[in-house]
Amino acid sequence: MIEFPNHSRSYDRTRRAVRFWGYDSAIEASFFINEGALKRLQPGASYDEAGFLCAFDSNRDVICAAAAKVYSRGSRGSYDLVAANF
């Protein structure tokens, strides 16, 4: 089962997404939630790095629940969350 105890996150300008990490026992998994998904979750957020990080922080529980669902569909190196996941 995937857990998200690490509250670290960062904005990846290249991928236009916020990156965060989950852990399944000793296995670390990288997750990316793109700008479109963050805009869906928090339409009033500013469309810059600070705004996207704030939107992530404000919706962390919902994002982690969606990430757990995506993770349960199969093992990969990284996982992308898009607006359709919400």
C-alpha cells in the first residue's frame, strides 16, 4: 500500500507539474500532478510556481487519494496525475 509521509514537493518547470513522492515499504515512487489538474482542483489559484504549490498544499489529501488509485493500477517508475483523475 502506498503512503505519502513525505510532505516535500517541488515545481518542475519542464513538466509543468508539481512533483511529490510516495512510499510502498522501501520502494519510492515519483508522482507528478500537472497544471491542468491543479487548476481544476483550485480554479482561483495564481498560475505561477507559488500558486501551483499552494494549490497542491491546499488539496494534498485529495491529490494523495488520487495518486494511490493511479498507483494501484500498476507499477511504473513515475506516475502522472491529470485533470481527468479528479
